[in-house]
Amino acid sequence: MNEEQRLQSGKLKPLTGSTQETGEKDYSKYFETVYTPPSLKEAKKRGKEEIKYHDDFKIDERFAGMGKGRKFYIRTYGCQMNEHDTEVMAGIFTSLGYEPTNTVQDADVILLNTCAIRENAENKVFGELGHLKPLKLERPDLLIGVCGCMSQEESVVNKILKTYDQVDMIFGTHNIHRLPNILHEAYMSKEMVIEVWSKEGDIIENLPKVRHGNIKAWVNIMYGCDKFCTYCIVPYTRGKERSRRPQDIIQEVRHLAAQGYKEIMLLGQNVNAYGKDFEDIDYRLGDLMDDLRTIDIPRIRFTTSHPRDFDDHLIEVLAKGGNLLDHIHLPVQSGSSDILKIMARKYSREHFLELVKKIKAAIPTVTLTTDIIVGFPNETEEQFEETLSLYKEVGFEMAYTYIYSPREGTPAAKMVDNIPMEVKKERLQRLNKLVNEMSAEAMKSYAGKVVKVLVEGESKKNPDVLAGYTEKNKLVNFKAPRDVIGQIVNVKITEAKTWSLDGEFIGVVEEDKVMS
Ligand code: 5AD
Ligand code: SF4
């Protein structure tokens, strides 16, 4: 059904007098409810306006009990930031009285929290929307929503409008706190509700959260990205860089420690830019880590780093160890200075190697992992080989590897995507072979050693075996009593595989790792 047919069918009602601008085509006349479509162009503009902090999130009385007798289901795609946003949305649903369910058949509201980073991530979402259509036809009262990064793209919103009339709500990454209003609109009007703010500089504290488990927790330290690497859609979908105030982060981590959480993952698209936007204080990631390391929680990690902003003070603080773990995820993307230049990464191969040298000198036990893109426009065989040689030279122990995927609206999408898919695939295979070999080699070095493992639960493959991660994020499987789940234990490694270790349980670690 196209939009004209939808209009005729009564799903969308015409609205006159609206001045909303919609990019490709003006759909606003069809709506009388919320209609704020996205614009990547607007999202690109970075204003000087002050960041506003809101401490007063609360659910309007009008919406109390909205979820009584109703269930919600959220499917999450993409990065840990999205996973954490899902925890916030689950918190909002729960505050509204909804109950969670893990099957779509049972749900009264289904949300797809989407990822826009590569085309195949987007295709999965469109496929899922197709699968959900029969459910919507069977149960017209079911609400289906699309949120996350894809909803920030006007091409996606237009495609949903044209082709996926099973969708009731589209809302953006800056509109999560508006979920109660969006649901309310969707129930009241039964027309497609679209609310995507393209420019948002605010930080909202005190959002409710239902965390996934009680052992490890995600904590946002900043939002957005101003780096504008030429291939990346994130600066457009997540807005400008804005940091949470240190006291809010410290308080959240203290609270999690008091609740018994054992590991914190600090989150940001580019955590090394933390604090750059503060006008009143000089306080950066190194300062934050220095404050957090005094909190009584055994493990603190952060992701994701940008090599460009990785400063000496941060290295100095990380070298103090304690609960600051000696595993750093440091995306390099390419080993060729020429490719790095057209990616606008703002460092060269030499700078990157220099940084690695500094980190290794300060933290000799450090484990480094990375992200790599192959087949970027114009990448020659020699330039790709530079990536392989850099990988070896650094001694990375793991990498997330990707074939370049042009994203509409990014500068790289205007370059000719001139590397044939067979070549891209062949490069990816060669890179993955190296990645596997180097992981297996790193794993072998653990044979016979004792490692500290934070026990997360049963192994996925065998319920009689427990599984957890070491400080360097290596998966360890071993047999032990179930009451050690949630604790840090010593395990002696008996066998090293490419991506995991098998071991024998020794005992619970008593030591208090916190530095004062
Ligand atoms: N194509 C392929 N990979 C990409 N990434 C980001 N944008 C793209 C793209 N357009 C990768 C980068 C980044 C990781 C999260 O995803 O390696 O670090
Ligand atoms: Fe994307 Fe680059 Fe920002 Fe990472 S630093 S989110 S790759 S623009």
C-alpha cells in the first residue's frame, strides 16, 4: 500500500496547516498526531548552545496504569549503547505498569531498537517487520514500534511509511524519555506516530532502568559523537558529544556497587572525548577513571575509545590498575595512513603505533582489541596488507572486522564504492584468519595458569558447566557449584581453544581489589 492508498484507507488522516519539513516528501499533511520526522542534514549541524541537564524525569499522572494487563517485548540490534537504551525503555514500560515478555506472540507492544551502522543490520530489521505483519493483522490492537538509530534516517522513515503499514510508532534516539507520550498517542489515534528529533543537546538523568542481570552493568558517561569519520552514520543518529556530569556518574557507580554489581562497563561512542564539552570544569576521562577506581567495585571497563583523544593522563591513571582493567578496546579501522586520512580518523599508522607503545610501556600486561573495516573506497592490496602487518605488530588479541558498507548521508557514500564485493570478502577472510590465529596464540599462553573469572552463569552449550570472563574478557568454561555465580573465582586453565578457555575451579577470590 502506498501513502495515497493508506490515506484513502483511513489509516492516516489529512491534516491541514502543518509546516513540518520532511526531507524527500512532505507527509505532514497526513497527520494530526505527533509528526516530527528526522533530517540527517539538521543532525549534522553542531550548535554552540549549552547542554541542558534534566534531573526531573517523571511519568505524567495521565499515563499512570497505562500498562496494566499489558506486556512489552523489545528486540535490540547493534551496540551496547542500544542494549542500555533498551534497559531504559524497559524501565519506563515497567513504571507504566507493563510486564515484560520474551515472545512476540504474547506481547501487546513490540519495539525494535535498531542499528544503522551497516546495511545488513538494517535489512534484518526490515525482514523482522515483514515477519511481524501477520501478527498485526491477527491482532490489530498490537502496537509495533521502531526506535534506535535507523529511525533517525529520513530514508528509513520514508520506506516504513511507504511499505510497512504494520508499524504504529517511530521514535528516535533522543526521544526515549518521551515513550509514555508516544504510546499514549499511539493508543489514542491509532495512526502512525512519528517523533524523531534530529538535534538534541540535552541529558536526562533519573530515567528508570531495568538492568539485564545483577552482575554486570552498563553506565553511560557520554552521548553522541563529533568525530564524523567519513564512513560513519553515528554522529548523525546519536547527536553531538555531550558528557554526563561526573557526580551523576560517580553516584550511579556507587549505587551499583552497593547493590552488589561486580563489573561496570562505561559507555560512550567516543569515551575519550569525555569532558571536552564542560565549560566550567577541566575534567576528562582520566580524572573520571581516577575517581571511579576508589569505589568499592571489582571491575571497571570502558568502550569505545578513539585513538586520537587517548591522552597521557588517562594512560597514567589506567596504569594504577586495581579495579581499572588492563584490557583496552582501541578501534584502529585501517593500518594504512592514506586510508585513515580519507576515513578522517585524524591519526596516521605511525601515531597509532606510537600510542600503542606508550600504553604498553605504562601497562605491560595490557591486552588490546580493535575494530577494522576492509574494502573502504580505493583501498589497494598493499594498503590492506598494511592493516594485516599493523595487526601483527600491535599484537591485537581480538577484532571486530567489517566489510565497508556505504551509509547514505555520510561523506564516504559520495565516494565510488570501487572495491568489488569478491575482493572485499576475500580481504575479510584473510584478516579473519589472522585474527583467529592471533587469538588462538594469546589463548595458548594461558594454559596451566590461574585466572580470575567473574562467573556469569551456565555455559550456553552445557548447563552443567559454568561460564564467565577474565579481566581481559576471555571466556572461561569450568565446573563448579552454582552458588559461585556472581562471584569472582580462581580457575586453573587446562585447555585453550581459539575463542575460549576450559579450566578447573580452584576457589572464590577473597582479596579486595579496590585501591584507596
Ligand atoms: N561500514 C562498515 N563498518 C562500519 N563501522 C562503522 N561504520 C561502518 C560502515 N559504514 C564499524 C567501525 C566501528 C564499528 C562499531 O563499526 O569499525 O568501529
Ligand atoms: Fe563513528 Fe568515528 Fe564517532 Fe566511532 S568515532 S562513532 S567510528 S564517527
